[in-house]
Amino acid sequence: MAATATAATAEEATIVCNEGLKRFETEDKEAFLEYELRNRGKVKVLDILHTYVPSSKRGRGLAHHLCISAFNHAKAHSLLIIPSCTYVSDTFLPRNPSWNSLIYTKDVKPSM
């Protein structure tokens, strides 16, 4: 029974980037992370606006997986992150400080 639950969680954690809707989402489109691309001078940033996981899917780590996908995308495309979403700023980043190097600050100089 535990193997089935793990398999279901792993399947639901498949995240795709939907550039048309400007969001990362689960394949069933029920859980998602919305973003906006912005320019801050010469720096391009990915502003994470909102993370949503329906109550029926909470507790499975989907919000975490959505964030990982967004941060990996930003890193791969030389983008910095503005964590406007409170889940990202108040929960994800404190639990995952290794991603802090991608956070946009006014003092940052593009080095990517």
C-alpha cells in the first residue's frame, strides 16, 4: 500500500512549464505556480506571484516541486527570482536556503 501512495505522489509531482499561461503546473493542471517575466534594468527576473495546490492534494510536496521547477528554470535561463508569493518567501526559501543565490535584490549585478 505504501508503494502505491509513493507512486501516486511521484506521478503527481510531474511538473510542466506552460509558458502561454505563465505558470508551472502539474500534468492535470490542478496545482500550479504563476509567474511573470520582468526586466529590472539589464537583469531579467522571474517574479513568482502565486502557488496553488488544491486541498485534496496538499501534504504531498507539490508546492515544493513546483518551486524546484521554477527555480531550475530560472537558473537554466539566467534569470533571477522575485519571491512575491508568500509560500516561496516564507516557507520554501527558509527551508531551502541553497536557492537564495537566485533571489533578486536591487544591489545585484548580473553575473550569469
